[in-house]
Amino acid sequence: MGSSTQYLCSPGTYQDSLGQTSCRNADSGYYVPSEGQSEQTPAPLDAYVVSAQSTSYENCQENYITLQVAAVSADDCYLDTDGDRIHDIVDQDDDGDGVDDVLDLCSLGLMDWVSDPVSDFDGDGCKDSDEDSDDDNDGFPDDNDALPLDQSEWSDNDLDGIGDNSDTDDDNDALSDSDEEAMGTDPKDPDTDDDGFNDGVDAFPKDPTEWSDSDGDGHGDNGDAFPSDASKYLEEDFIAKYGLVIGLVVVMLVVGLGGWAVMRRKGEPENPPVSEQTQSVIIPVQSEAPPEEPNIDPAPQLEPEMDTSQFLEELEADLHKPRPPADAKMNEQGQLVWIDDSGTVYAQNPDGSVLTFDVATGTWDTLD
């Protein structure tokens, strides 16, 4: 017997046929959100319904998608990193930057950008401004890379904008790296000996005490007593200058003392040998004549001792006295006149004395 009353199906159930006495439960993957429904609703994309008689659905995690509606499990949700509705398992460019995953070093990196030479210099799929710590992919991080956008360069010792690999003068001292290696200087240091003069202008780049050689004799000006004369560079020492004179003085002293000793011995009486003094001699007796006074030569007069130091001082002063050069001119008074390198005018008298002209007073002064 039929009923005159109709009952609504409760949420989670439905009835799609007329005249039925019961309701049907919603299947897995479907849900019925309210009562009195004549059909069940499938779980939408990117959602799923696990149990039957469900009144709602569950969403997949963020960035996960389902491949169709009415998914029945979380396992039906697949990762889609770039949101292009191609899940990553089959997507060749997971982050959608235009670089395929097999070449992309940041395959799951930043989204919403496209790789190009401006944003991704080395095309490795990592955005230079945010992801890539080595923009030119040369193995040297940008923080330690002098030329971060040049894959063949990473160091620039002299900061001239030319990488050391291609720079022929890494320290910019005007000497090529190959020349510095041959000379033994440091191609990375513009002033190898740290004397304040760059190697390219330093005549002695490995000697901190020298940097100039005006006469080109191989001896630095600081240690060259004659920096403008290539024929000599050392001052003569005392022995070299006066060795001959000292030798002559010593010989004179030795000869003089030797002669004095000989003359002194001649003036002394000679004593007979002891054997002669003890021998018996028979002398006929006769009147003795008074003994004659021995004839003794007077002692030789010694010359006063020579003052050697005074002699050497006078000799040195004489050696330093200006002497007329070969091109000196003789004037009407028989004087030799010349001008030295400093512009001083000299005149030598026939007796050897030297005068110098005083420009300030206009007079000639005797040179001591």
C-alpha cells in the first residue's frame, strides 16, 4: 500500500528515480551537500572525496592538481609547480621559465619569469637577481668574481676591466707579465721592491735602495759617486789615493834610519876577540910613548823627525787644488785661465798659485 507522504533524502544521499522507498548513498568521489537531492555531485578538479555518503569534498595541497573530477583519494593529486596544469611528472619545464628540466639548475625555482640573456646570463634556469650565485657559471661565485658576466674571466688584479687571463700586464706597471717573469719581478705587484717606483720606471726593480741610473753604468745613482760619469762610480779610498806616497815615505824613513845606524857603528871602537885578549905576548921592554888620542868621528847629525800626518794633509790639499785642464787658455800675463763645470773661473799663475774670480765683487781671490 503506497504512502501519501514523501520524505526528503538526507545530505549524503540522493534519489534519482521516482516512486522509490529509500535513498541512495553518494559514492566515493562524489558528495551530496544538502537534503532532497536527486543526484550526487562529483568532486571538482584538484579535490577528492574519500568516503561514500559524503556531504563535502577535500582540496588537494597547494600546487597539486587532479587529472579529472571525482577523485577518490589524495593520491589522485599530482604536483604542478608552475601551475600550467601539466603535472611535474610529465612536465618538461616544471617551473615554467623556458629552460627544460634536464638543463635547468633551478628546475623547481622561482615562478612567473622567463629565462633570457638579461635575466639569466648563463641560461642555467636560475634567475640572476634572486637565485643564481654564479651568473656566468665559471665556478667562481659572483661575490668573488671580478667579472661576473664573463665566463672566461674571474680575476682583475689591476682593476682595469680586463681579466687577468687575457691581460698581458696584470699589475699595470708598463711591463708585460712575460717580461716580469724573465726579470724575476712580481707580475701581480706594480712595485716589487716597494721603493715607491713602479717596476716599469725603476732601473733596479728588485733593489729597494736604487731606482735610477743616470749614466747607464749599471750602478744606481744613490750608490754611484759619479752618477753622470759612466767610466767610474766609486770614490778612491785613502790607501788607493795615497798608497804610493805612503810607501815612499816609509822607504825614506827606513833608509834614513838604516844610514844613521851604520854611521853610528863606525864611530865606536872595536873590541878584540876574547881569545886574543888572553894570549901571552912577549913585548920588548922599551920606553913607552904616550898613547895617541883615538880619532873619533863626530856623531852624525840626525834630521828632524818628519811629521807624516802634516805631510799627508798638505799632500791631500794639494791634490784637491783645481788644476788647469788641457784646454785651458794662456793670457798675456802668462796665466792659464779656465772655467769648470759649475761655472767658476780660475787662473793659475806661472808660480803655480791659483786664483778664483769672485763674480759678486769682481775681484780675483787667491785660492788657499
